[in-house]
Amino acid sequence: MKYYSTNNPKHQVSLPEAVIKGLAPDQGLYLPERIPVLPQQLIESFSSKSFQEIGYDVIEALFSEDLTNEQIRALVDHTLVFDAPIVEVEKGVYSLELFHGPTLAFKDFGARFCSKLMSMLTAKTDQKVYVLVATSGDTGSAVANGFLGVEGVEVIVLFPKGKVSKLQEKQFTTLGQNITAIEVEGVFDDCQTLVKQAFLDPELNKSLLLTSANSINIARWIPQCLYYFYAYSRLPKDGKKIVFSVPSGNFGNLAAGVLAWKMGLPIDHFVAATNLNKIVPDYLKGLPFEAKASVPTVSNSMDVGNPSNFPRLQALYDGNEELFRKNVKGFFYTDAQTIEAIQDVKPKGYTLDPHGAVGYLGLKDFMAENPGYVGVFLETAHPGKFRDVVEDALNEKLVLPDRLAAFLEGEKKVLSMGKRFEEFKGFLGGL
């Protein structure tokens, strides 16, 4: 299978090159040249299969030309070691809980898959791989923990100073070993720009093997489609249409859902739910796509003003804006609305995190306008990761899972840096 750049379909590379380089030389994102469509009979059989068995079928369809059956099984077994249950919050409204992994965030799926595949593809080379990651919160912790101790790989995490929750910070700034954390005087988009500039710098790429584990990398992005298949297999459908509401920042998670849809999963509609960083909801309502400076919110992992996966979404819809806007409905919410949602849902016996709250609101608004759907919103992180916000909203203390509490005991170790590329380049050049 070849992988093409969203900026130039004629630029095509192999799977190892797409994974190890992460970003195309023209700054495009890689996509498979063909998207396999699974038979509906196979998809319907998933209801009687385990998460791992579903994973084998889906990943085999995508990667069988490049990986052996043994490698595919090893990848899936390494990735799907925790559940992603659907929980009914109210009649016809389900939460897809994606926070049961090592760092209690949805990105654990992609990070584990990416680290395992990258180690497979670089096993025969002596050159060290440098993974550059820009994070607004959960990506940093998932990637750092996914690659922790992986031989031959150094991970450098850039995050905006003071704009990531304390617990999220602790999950990637206390690890040491092959993980370096850099706090940048700026916003997430500045961190993302530094990473992209490094990938495109000829001098750095001549001396260092640089790659990414953000969702711009297909090895981080593609496996996220697995939990859409799994959720569908476990969902009571009752003959109704199905809508997935995705809290969105960089839009890799939504793009993975669209990939599952293109592979034949019968999802009738998607909701792109955002905070006040509403670039894509504005686009879906007919405005031109226009990157803007990000706005800080209580759902900080979605504070993105220039979503990196938007070109991938456009490509998945073959550049058909009409179909894109027909298939995806956009909603955005203020901090006050987000807090109110957390408060309103708590008496129903469910605790939302700020990002899941945005997804819940988008789902409820869509279903109010479009009766006859069964709906799923993605609960992308454990509420304990945003303890200050949730505790203030509910006026009560959260009991942290042991895994989260353990991170708080670690000592924070970071480097500080401005947002000028010359400074970051100088750091990388000294490695």
C-alpha cells in the first residue's frame, strides 16, 4: 500500500516512510491510497467478537500488504489491552469511555499502536529516532508513556506553559528516561508550528531522524478508528440511525470516525463539537476555513486555532464540501455551558470531564433537531485529569484512580523555551 500527501496525491511513499517521517515534505498529511471497504456481513459479525478480534479484522484490511499476520496480531494485542465500554447516560444517549488506558485518555490507543509499529519498522536500523510531539494536554502524556523505555527512540514533548492541567503535566514531565519535556512561552499552536518547522528544516533532517507521534502521523491516527467499530458492535440500535458526537480540537479523532465510515461502518451522521475555538463549526455552517489564534478554555485539550487534521478530513470527503457539511454537523460551546452540562448530568449518575461535556452537548443539540437517532458521545478523558474544573463545577472532591494519583508524586523536570524556531533548532542541533 502506498500513502499519499494531502497536498499532492502524486507524492506517494511506503508505510515505513509514512510512519517514520510522519509529515510529508510538502507539509501534507499522509493517507492510504485505497481505503478498503469491509463487507457488511463481517461488520455485523463484530457483535459476537472481542475488541481484539475486531481489531485483527480491521487492521488486516488496512495493513495486510505491508505487515505479516503475526505482526498485525502483535500490534493489536499491544494496543487493545484495555476496554472502551459504552455506558447509557440517559435513554438513547451513550458515552463511549475511552479513558481506561495507562494515562486515562483516548490517545492511549493511538500512542501504543504507534510506538509498537515504529519499533517494528526501525528494528533493523542503528539510527536513533527522535519523536517530536506538540501537546495541548493528553497527547503528551499518552505518547510519552507509550514510548517510555522504547529502545532507540527519544521523545521530545513541547507544551504551552501554564495552559495544561497540572495532572496532565505530571504525566509527561516526571518520567525521565527517554522523555524530555519542554514548556514553551506561547500557546499550543506555537508548539505545533515549532514541530512542523523542525520537520521541514533541511539541516536538522540531514543530521537527525525526526518523526511525529501527534495524530498527523498515520500510525497514531489510523488505530483510532477501532473504537468506532467496537462501539457500533456493542450499541443497542433498535432500528434507529446512529450519530457519533466527537469533542474536537485537532480533529484527528473525528477523521478516524470518518475513516471507519468510509470502510463501511454504517454511521449516519457525525457531530463536531468544540469549545470557543470554533473554526470548523464555522466552516460547516458555510464560512471559509480560517485559522485563528487559539482561545483558552476549561476544555484545554481542544484549544486549537489551526486544526492539523482538517486537510485529512477534506481529503476523506474527496474535497466535496457539500458532502462534508451534509455528513458533519458543527456545534460550539462556552465555558459556562460546559460547566452547566457537567452539573446537569451528575444527578443522572454520570460524571463528565469538560471535553466529554462538550461532546454531550453537541449530541443533545443534534438529537433535538433530528429525532430518531441513537447517539454516542466520546468521553475522551477521565474527569480526574481535569480535577480542578470538575470539582469546582460540582462542589465536591473527586476520588482519583490510583494510576492518576501516582503521577502526582513524581518530580516535574522541564526545559523552558521561547517560541522562536532558532532556539528550538539550536536545542535539537545539540542532541
